[in-house]
Amino acid sequence: MKASELQGKDEASLKKELNELLKAQFGLRMQIATQQLQNTAQLKKVRRDIARVKTVIHQKDGQ
């Protein structure tokens, strides 16, 4: 997901997206703990997407 895609969304949909990403991150962390996750790079991707969404939310709050 790109930041330019996120900037076109409203704040409610950004918060919904953030909530979904946090749930996905939790699921991936549980898979790592139970040694079921094969592709650990997924966790890094989700963490970066969370950071992008939070950044866009904070930018919109400042405007």
C-alpha cells in the first residue's frame, strides 16, 4: 500500500484500515510464536503499513 493511496481516504476509513492491520499483525505474531509462519517478511510489511497509516492520520489531524 502506498501513502498516496491512503491520503485519498477519509479519517474513518483510515482508522478502520489501521484496526485491520493491527489485527493482522497480532495474527502474524501468534503464528511466529507457534512456529507456523513460513514467510516472516510479512510481519515487516504489515508493520510498515501500520506506520504509513498512522503517519497519514497524524498529517490529516494537523491540517
